[in-house]
Amino acid sequence: MNHTKRKLLSAVLAVVMVFQTAMPTVFAAHGAEQVAKTITGFAALTQTEYALPVGADEDIISHMLTFPETVTATAEYIATEEVMVDSGQSETNLVEKVVSEQVALSVTWESDKTFTTDTKGEFVYIAKLSDADSRTYDLAEGVILPKIIVTVDGAQPMLLETVTSTPTVDT
């Protein structure tokens, strides 16, 4: 009878040992868990300044003012992983690591004043994150949302950084 108890106890211990060594490996592979995402910077926009003539018509405005619908940001978050410790005891520790990723965020553009081409002026448009993205991401201290400046003056209609056409001269 004593021999049967030992066999049974050995079998139970073997099963327990298998689970102790297998379980942490599974958790380590699938244990990364997000806590909070923070935007640490934005990629440069391809166009940040526009110039329009006073009195520009709707066709010129719609052709020239094309603001991006998404911006690229660098976001960081702290992931926690359960990893095995090589102590021969089948122990695990929680390890935190900073994960950085590039993300495309949906934006709209808002100005603090109503846009008009009737008079000279400068209109600053600041990106506003979509509701879903603003719930997912926080801005790190010192990070500024992208902005676009539209200047209405007496200049010929053209992009400040890129000339879109060559003027013709009548002879």
C-alpha cells in the first residue's frame, strides 16, 4: 500500500512540475499588456504654410488648401511581460519595457478665427485628434500638435514652398 501512495504522489508532482514550467512560457509569449499611450512627437507635414490673395474665389481656395486627414506620430507605452527567471525554481518576474511605434492619427483642423479672404490676415489651423484617438493617446509634456498657417495678402496665389505653375507673359 505504501508503494502505491508513492507512485500516486510521484505522478501528481510530475503533473504539477509540468504545469509550473509550461505556464510561465505561455504567459511570457502572450503577456505584453498596454497601459497608456503617449504621443512623443509628430512627423513633419509636407506643407505647413499657404498664401492666398485677398478676394480669392472658392475654386482657388479649394484647390490650394488641402489639409491632411491624418498625421503620423510617434507613440510610446509601457508594456508589462511575465518572464521566466533562470533560478531552477520555475519562477517568473514582471518586466516593464517602453515600446515605441509610428501611428497614423485621424485629425481635423481648427482655427481660432473664421477664415475669410476679404481682408489680409493670418489664420493658424491646429490639428485636433479624432475622438477615438484622443481617448487612446495623450500628449507628452512639451509636445505641440501640428499646425498650418494660411496667410491672406496681396500676393499672387501660390504655395509658399512649391510653385504650382509658371506665369505666362503676353508679348
